[in-house]
Amino acid sequence: MTQILDGKAMSRQILDGLKNEVASYRQKGFRAPGLATILLGNDPASAVYVRNKRKRADDVGIKSFKYDLPTQTTQLELLTLIEELNNQGEVDGILVQLPLPAHIDTSLVIYAVNPDKDVDGFHPENIGKLSLGHPRFLPCTPKGCMYLIQASKSKLLGAHAVIVGRSIIVGKPMAYMMLNTDATVTICHSNTRNLREHTRQADILITATGIPHLIGEGDVKEGVVIIDVGINKLEDGTLVGDVDFDAVKNKAAAITPVPGGVGPMTISMLLENTVAAYRHHLS
Ligand code: NAD
């Protein structure tokens, strides 16, 4: 019987836990945790993501510091705001919604965030710590994938994890996380020859490509655990992952649905990182 890894339910549980933890700090007279969210420009998808993050933060008792900046905001103005937030005692986490408009150097912005408040986990210091095996903040989406893999109860030590996609926000940090749990890791990408040869070897398959139904029944082996990060909108408006869920479902030991798998975990991981930063800043 295939286990469906329900990210929605797991995310709800994590958010409840965070809410209780924040409430108990507040009862003891501590300030609320603070999360600054910066949205620059008017990309509709980014606006929805930021709105959801702010709403969930409110639900958990995290104070939101909201910055909605016009598209023409200069790089200097953005960097100046980040510097102010780096020094603001009530702000534990800073999130700059990506992608940024072309006139802004995204790397400079990521580098500008105080690594102690980098709850997205993208600062090179935090990626470096992760790669060395002693992470501080884990990037949210792959961190959510780790929770889902753990829920599958599959053995990680020595397991062959195949990751399809090597982006900075998903594939690469995912590879470090799997290595840190003693899995054997293969990373595939758009120039990988004969993708299937690799994916068929996976005990754990994580895909983050943005290509609907890239992975079909013949691309996986019996008993695989599948984590599908892809979110793809078909012409008829249906949301699907990178994996042909119906075709592979019966072959997999465990699989995430799209929607309702990895997606809901990402926000709860952001808030988990924010509460971790808060705990650290209080101590
Ligand atoms: P990206 O475009 O930065 O990276 C895509 C990766 O896929 C690249 O490394 C590329 O080499 C690889 N790739 C492309 N075609 C391939 C092919 N035919 N074979 C093998 N590899 C191939 O994308 P991203 O930001 O990592 O996002 C990937 C997907 O995950 C998107 O659908 C995105 O919407 C989704 N996503 C979901 C969440 C979430 O919260 N669930 C978060 C981030 C991204």
C-alpha cells in the first residue's frame, strides 16, 4: 500500500507546535518573534506567496514587518532597508521575496542579509555551514522535503538518493542535506545523459525541474520514495508536479501529491527557522 506523504497535515501540525511555543514565550513576558518580508515589484505569483507567508506568520503569533516596495526601488534603497532590518532588535528573520527585478543584483541582496537573520537559508555563510555538515538555517523547501522523507520511515543511511534539478534554492541544498544523513547522492540536471538510467536506481527520488510529468512509470523502481517539488500549471489550469502521480503511485512505497505535498511545507519551514532565530536572539 503506497503511503501518500501529506504535507498539508504535517505543515498544520508544525504550525500548531510553533504557535504553542510562541504563546508560551509570550506568557513569560518575552516579546513576539519578528519576521520582515520584503516584496519588490508587482509580480502576481510573488504577491500571493508573500501574502500567504504573512498570514501564516500572524496565525503563529509572529509579528510581521511588511515592506511592499515599488518596482523602481533602487538597489541602494533596498540594501539600505536590509541594513536597517539587520540592526532592528525586534526583527529575527528577514525574507526578500525572489525573483527580484532585473535591475537588482540578487546575489548582492542575499549577501546583505545578516546570516543570523537569514531565515531563507540562502546566504553563502549558511550554505557553507550546511555543506560542512553543521547547518544553521536550512533552506525552506529542501528542509520540508527532509521532513517528508523522514515521515516515509525509509532508511537514509546508505540509501541512493537521486535529485533531479540543481537550483540553488532546491537541488543543491537538498544534495547536501541528503549527504549529511549518509545517503549516497546523485544529482541530475538538464545536461544529464540518459536521465532514466539514474532515476531508476533511486531509493529516494527528489525532483525539482518544473517539467510536468517528466518522471513516468518506467523511470522509477519498485519501492521508491518520491518527493515531487515541481509545481506546474497545465493549460487547463490543473496543477501537477514533475512526476506522473497516477502512473507511478502503485510502484512507489511513498509519494508526495501535488498540490498538498512539498508546497505547504515550505512556509512552515520558514516560520520554523524564524522561531529558531528568535530563540537564539533571546538567549
Ligand atoms: P530552476 O528552473 O531554477 O531549476 C530547474 C532545474 O531542473 C535545473 O537545475 C535544470 O538543470 C533541471 N532540469 C530542467 N530540465 C531538466 C531535464 N529535462 N532533466 C533533468 N533536469 C532538468 O527551478 P527551481 O526554482 O529549482 O524550481 C523547480 C520546480 O520546483 C518548479 O516547478 C518550481 O515551481 C518548484 N518549486 C516548488 C517549491 C515549493 O515550495 N513546493 C519551491 C521552489 C520551487
